[in-house]
Amino acid sequence: MNFSKKSPWILHYDGSSCNGCDIEVLACLTPLYDIERFGVINTGNPKHADILLITGSINEQNKSVVKQLYEQMADPKVVVAVGICAATGGIFSECYNVSGGVDKIIPVDVYVPGCAARPEAIIDGVVKALGILEERQKYARKKDK
């Protein structure tokens, strides 16, 4: 894998979830799984982020927050939906205030299955997102020339 010169930064946002996937995302940062070996850096600022990693379903209260986070990120950007709740709404999909998965609000590039998604699957999804990000960066460079 030949990634960009800059380390890709990830912004993790927890929608309305049971926190199962959030714990697994945090496990990816531990020395056991060490997602940082791919050059990934966790950030809390959407203006610095290249990858938006979302866990949990989207409800009426966080719909505008997710849109704002996505719009504040610079192009090119990639969205990763972690877990069944982020993909479809999961067990919360029948709730009165749940809009469904993340793709109902913003475009999603990579879906990571599971309830809760395993750290290995999350890392695989992030690596796929890195490949998509690299392609978009190449396209943006060609477009600028």
C-alpha cells in the first residue's frame, strides 16, 4: 500500500449507539491491535480529519451534527460506518426518532459489519478507506494540474 505523504487523520463520532462498537474502536488504538501502524492519527477536529468513522444509528437530535461534521471536513474525505446500527439503524431502526443508518444523511464509502464490530473488521474497514482516500487524493491532484 502506497499512501499519501500525510498521515490520515480519523474523526470518530458516536451516533446513538449502545457503545459496543465504540469500545471496539477504542480497542483498535491499544497496542494489541495498533491501528496507528497504518499511520492513522485520531483527532477531535473535523477540519483536520480525512476519515469520518461513525458508530451508532442516526436520530433526529444528531442528524444536524453529523451533517455539520461532514461539511466541515476538507475534500477529499471518506466516511466509514461501523456496525449494523450505523449501516441500517440496527435494533434501533424501529424507534420513533431513529432515521436509520448513516447513509440516510451523508454518503458512506465503507461499511464495517457486526454487532459489535470486531477490532479486526474495523481495521480492515479503515484500510479500505485509506485506499479510497488515496485514489481521491490522486484524482484531486490530477484535477488541480
